[in-house]
Amino acid sequence: MIIENSGLNGLKSELGYLDEAAEKAGFFRGQWEYTRATYDLKIEDSQSEDVYYLRVNTRAIEGKLENPHAVLIIEDVYIGLSTFPHGLDYETPIPKHVMDVANKGIQALYSALS
């Protein structure tokens, strides 16, 4: 599920600062290649024992990801249910208490970047 109006879309940051801000907000840099990276927040649902990931997609607009001074722009923000062996199901409805945790993660990252 794409999270509309997260406030993160369009924000720009240098890679080094984004890595630091994301880590402080509980995210880790997951997938990455020369011009794109994702930052994920793992959310464990203690009620159902399901695992969800809040994913922030970024794209380099200046430089490449080997350089901490590369500038990234945040694109879409997603949340999905983790599936075996790896992947996210973006179609499954997200429980309210999981979305509450996701929204706190979004706010923490937004506060660090704005």
C-alpha cells in the first residue's frame, strides 16, 4: 500500500545524512544500487506475529551511492506484509495498530529531515 501525504515525498538529503537520520528513526538501508536505495522500518505485530515493513524509496539526483555526498530524493513510501522467503505483499490490509507504528516512524524520519 502506498502511503499518500506522508510528507516525505520530494524531500532531498545527502546520502550520509539520510543514512544517519534514518538509523536514528529506526530504519535501515535495505536494497541499494548505483542510483536507488530503500530504507525500511521493520514492524512486528505481536498480536498476529506478522512482520510488516515500512519502505521509503529514494533515488540519487546528484552522484552515486558510493559517495556520502550524493543527493537523494525521497519518492514513494510503502507498507507491506513480509512474505516468505522474501518480498512484500502490498495488497494485504494493514491493521490500525501497525499503521500507528508506521506513522510514528514516518514522523520521526520527517522531523530529522526537515
